Amino acid sequence: MNILVLQHAVVEHPGIFRSFLARDGHSYDAVELDQGAALPDLDGYDALWVMGGPMDVWQEAAHPWLKLEKALIQDAVQRRKMPFLGLCLGHQLLAEALGGAVGKSAQPEVGVMDVSLTKAGSEAAIFNALPQRFKCLQWHSAEVTQMPPGALCLAASPACPVQAMQWGAQAFSAQFHIELETDTVRNWAGIPEYAVALGAGVGERMDADASAHMADFVQIAELLYDNWMGINT
């Protein structure tokens, strides 16, 4: 499988998924939209992954490429029925691209927290073999406020009702992060917009908390990756 990966910050890449892709012989092209890279033609790609980033989906004046990115996601998912995976900003972009809505979170989530599968999530192949409730990294102050028509909510948290979403048979997204590596929190804390969400000492505590749960994050990431590949290959 050859995957197109859309990135919005150099350090916010597919993380641990990269090692799984290399292990299984899959290839990917990373396009850094925040650095002015042009969106490529989807021909020649088998799937689309959209990663997180510090910008908000509605900031099209500051980031004009967001409008083009949403159009490309709609083309990929709705018209071409390409396998899709979106994380954090990628989750929100999927919702907007397909007719949903995204807004400011009533209660931002930052830190290692729990999410729980919904009834639909417990029955969804993407979450096969995962526990009903598991820990993940949260780092967001916006969220999906209205899912697009036809979407299913697969996971939720007390502060965020749409933590994971499925559209059609092949498109999946999550507000939370499970793609962590040992340096992920430290790298992300260096992004100015993310640093705003951290008070004194918070980044260090988050890094320590993430490190304490890293083995679980890797296990869950591998399960989700294997499930996604099982659905789409």
C-alpha cells in the first residue's frame, strides 16, 4: 500500500505507525502543508492519512491551504472511497469535509486521559481486541460538534462526545493520540501554539505520564494499525 500522509507540523507525523509501515513493506509520502507544499494528485495512492496540527479547521484566512485540503479529503473519502485515517486535526478535517461541524471545546483536554468505546465502537472492526476503556494522549481545544451525515461515533470521553468516528466502510478518525513515541510530548511541547496550553511544569508532567503508559500506547497503536490494515487491504 502507498499512503499519502498530510502533515501540518514537522514533528506531528505518523509516529510509531512509521515503524509498523516499514515492518510490513508499505510506503508513504509525507506532504508538509504548513511549509507550503502543494497537495498532490490522489492518483497513485491507495490511502490517505491526515495528521494533527496546531491550527484550527476554521483558520482558512491564515492557512488558505485548509480549504483545498478539505476538498481533497472529500474527494478521497466520498468520491474515490479511499481508505482514510485522521488523527486530532485530521479527525476534525474529516468531519468538516463531509458536512459536519467543528467548534471550540467547552472543556479542552490536555494530558493522558481515558476514552471509552460506544456501543457502535465496541462492535466496530477498527477497535477489535481493544478494551472498552483505554488511556490515550489528549491535546486539543477544539472538537467535532456535529458529525457529518452517515457518520458513527465510536468513542467518547466525559468532556468530548465524539472521540472517534467512522464514515462508510473505510474512513476512520480519532480526536485522541495513540501514535506516540518516546520523544513525542517533548517535540510537541516545542510548538508555540501547543505550549500555550501548558503551564509551568505541565509539559514535564505530561512527558513523564506518557512515558509511564508508553507500553500500553504502543500496544493499542499496533492493534488499531493492524485492524485498519485488515479492513483496508
